[in-house]
Amino acid sequence: MATTTTPDFDGLTLYRVDWETYCKLRDEESNNHVRMTYLDGELTLMSRSFEDGGLTLRNVEWEVYEKLRDDPINDHLRMTYLDGTLIILSPQIVHDGDSRRFLYVITAVARAWRIEILAVGTTTLRRKGRVRLKSAAKEPDEGFYLGEDVARIRRLTVLDLATDPPPALAIEVDNKADSEIALPTYARIGVPETWLYKVQENTLWFGRLSGKGYQEIGRSLGLPRLTPTLVMEAVAAALTVCQTEMEWHDWLDAWARALPEPPEAGR
């Protein structure tokens, strides 16, 4: 007797979702690729095209995004919103582990060279537009304020990008998906510099904000002693040079203090 195999569906669950929100998501035809199960406020979303723990919903109203994002019970999920497209991500341990290593490299360099820095982690960055479905929001894998903005931001309990500056640097760790929406979202928010690390390729890319996107740069704007090659050298040392995490942190401190001066502009 012949049998047919149905491709597996992967899913994630949102909690405390009201019936009206579920109906708005379910009734949108562009979300027909997503299977939805709703019971007593728990909404399970399932799709075959589940990459890096992420799932895409389209034509989502900003108010629906905010309702889902602002409920603390959904804090285990990362969400990216751009012009009605909502990507929900459940990061893998390798994803967060890679972003932590970049955090340690950056803080070691800032400490060595007395650069004011404030790490804001996965703080949600939001910029609401004036036109329907024209807004942007995202949690970076790591985010940093640098220099003069640190004193202002460190006193805040709520970040409002209508009046407050965005972080100087955002780091995006791309484990499986291609992060096509990530850079346009950061650009809409106004983040001056982004680093994109592709896990599968083990490559790091630096970009500076230019118009509606990012232009590749060979040296960090906010931390000009750093290049992608130097950062990857430091990250690799955690496994190739050092035997323990503590040993790596000691190595990082010495490495950061030995970094050469950046070349002068135009040279």
C-alpha cells in the first residue's frame, strides 16, 4: 500500500492573544501559508517555511504588532516589523551565543580605550510612521549606544525614538534565514551602523547608514579600531586559542589594549 509523506510543519506559540487579534491575522489571505490554532488565548502558528525559528505574517496592523510585542509573556520571542510584515523569531542557542561573543569583544575594546558605551541588548526599537502600514520595529541581537548619547540614554526607563536617538550600533546574527528585512528595518529606524554576522558562512559584514539602506565599510564608525577581520580573529580565539571562557576574557583584554590606532581619514 502506497503512502504519502506530508512535510513537517514547525511552529511557535503566542500567549494572551485576544479573539479579535486572532481573527485579523487569520482572515488575511496573505497569511494562508500559516496554520493557526487558537484556544483560550493561546495562538499556535505553524508553517513549512520556518527558518531560524522564524515565521512571517503579512498585512499586520501596527496596533496588532504592539499588542503582541508589549505582553511580557511573549518576551521569549523576537519580532521584526516593517510596513505590515511581521517576522516572529525564536532564537536558537547558537544564535544568542554568537551575539554574546560580539558583546564581549565590543565591551573589551570600549574598556581598553575609555569609550563610553551602553549595551542595550535586545531592547525593542520602534519608529511609528504617519501612514498606515508604514512603521518599523526590531530587537537587535545586540545594540549599543556610544559616546555622548550614553549619558542621556542610561537614565531612561522607556526609549522613545520620536525624541530619543537610536543606538549607534546594532548587531544582527543570521543563523539560517537571509535577514533581507533586517537591514531595511534598521535603516528605517535610523541606526547609523550595523554588523551582520552570517553563522553558516562564518562571515562578518559592517555597514553604515546611507539613504534607505547600508553601504559596506571596512572599519567601524563608532569603534574605529575594529575591522570585520579583527573582530572575527577575536571571536575565533575563544575556541582556537583559549581553553576556557575566563581565559578568553583575559586574552580579549590584552588583545584590545594592543589594537593599533585607526588610519587617519583620507589616508
